[in-house]
Amino acid sequence: MIKQVLKVKIYQPDAHYRIPFSFQRRFTYPIPPFSTVKGLICNIIGIRDDNDTRLNKIRDGLSLAIYGRYETLVKEYTWFRNLEKDSHKNRFHTAENRHLDGVPQHPGGQIPVTVDVLHNVNLLIYFYHPDNKFLQDIKNAFQNPSDRSSILHLGRAEDWLVINEIKLVELKRKFARQIPYFAWIPARDFVDNSFIVEAYEDFFNSLDGNLFRLPTFYDISNNQRIFNDYVNVKLHEGGSFKRYVFFVDESENDLPIILSKLRGS
């Protein structure tokens, strides 16, 4: 049995995939979460608002597998600025003042922040959609992102990327026993059933990795993002495991491709 998916290889010189609720020390995931890659797709095909019907195709049909490595992690020390009025007054004492020690300053308060930044990141991302035309549209957009809504990036706006390879590949059903990358491995309710393997729950339960509940889709309420869809996963940090049957990419040394839906069953 053979399945076809879109494979994209991405390089980033620097990247930060922020872990939510980390503030004065901003931690990063080692690979981008699903919502970050979903944002890249929306950007690259030119989705600009919630009324675009292609967003429903992403929500109800797109599946992802995300793998990656990085060379080093560096802690960058920087200043973050808060432009709220109370923060400005705490620093300058009055709303109108902008001088400290007789020297004019930028408005607002400021706080020292440490940001974890990954260097020399290499990502391997697989996309699947039951609508072959939509999958081809994504491939064409990667090859010619003329409809993009902003500069192509993953993570922060300044974390630009280089696309090293874009191709449709055929996955074959074979035995495999290792994933030599950081990878999000979805729980059973979030695996794309088109790519399910035998004894998947046994594989997932025995796999090393911390459990995460990653957000995927959100609504806007009072100018804030309220996430209402999540994917339950383990963060696998690379290594071998008991041999199972997977759909594998033979061109990547029989790498098991475990695709996650962006919404659970």
C-alpha cells in the first residue's frame, strides 16, 4: 500500500517557538508546534481572514508530521517594553514625563527578559490532505509564494526561513524502529486514520517523551486569541523503540511518518 504526501525541508538560522506562559524567561519548543506550521500555511497561500473557505479545508482535512533538529540553544538577554500607561508612570512618575536623569527616553516601562533561541534549525515537515488539488495548491504556494500575506517565517516575525526541498513523496508500509529527530507524536484520537499503524496505542504508551496539549485553532474575543482546539502529543526527543509497522519515507532512511490531525476525533 502506497500513500502520497507533501514533504518540505526548511532551514532557519535562528528560531524561537515560544512555550506559552513563559515570560521573563521565554522558553522555546525544540520544533514548531502545529499552530505555528498552520500559520505558515495560511500565510503562504494567502488566507487573510476567517471568511476564507480554504481555512475550513485546513481545519477539517489537513494533517501534519513535524520533525527537526537544531545545532545549539543560546540564551539572549534583551529588554522588552510595556507601553501601558501605568507601566510608563511607574518608570517616569507622571504620564507626561519622558526624561530620566535629564535624558529623554523611550515611553513605557521596560523589563529585562531572557529569550531561548535555537541556532541552525533543520525541519522536515510532511503535509497530507484527502483533497489532492488542495495539497497541490500548497505545494505550488511553497514553490511560488506570490500570494503570501507577509514574509515567510516560523516562530517570531524575524525568524525567516529557507526552503531547501519541496516534493511529493510516496510512503510505503514497512517495519521501522527509530525516529532520529525531535518529533510530535500524537495520541490515538489525533492520528490521521489514513496512516494508522498496527498496535498504535501500544507504540504510543511505550514511547519515551513528555506529554503536551498543543493548541491548534482559536477564536478572537476582546482582541485576544482564545484557543478551543488542542492536540494531545508526546514530544519524542529521538531514538529507537520496539519495531512496529509504519508508513515510512524510504528517502529518509525509512523514517516513520506519523501524521496528526489538527482536530481530534
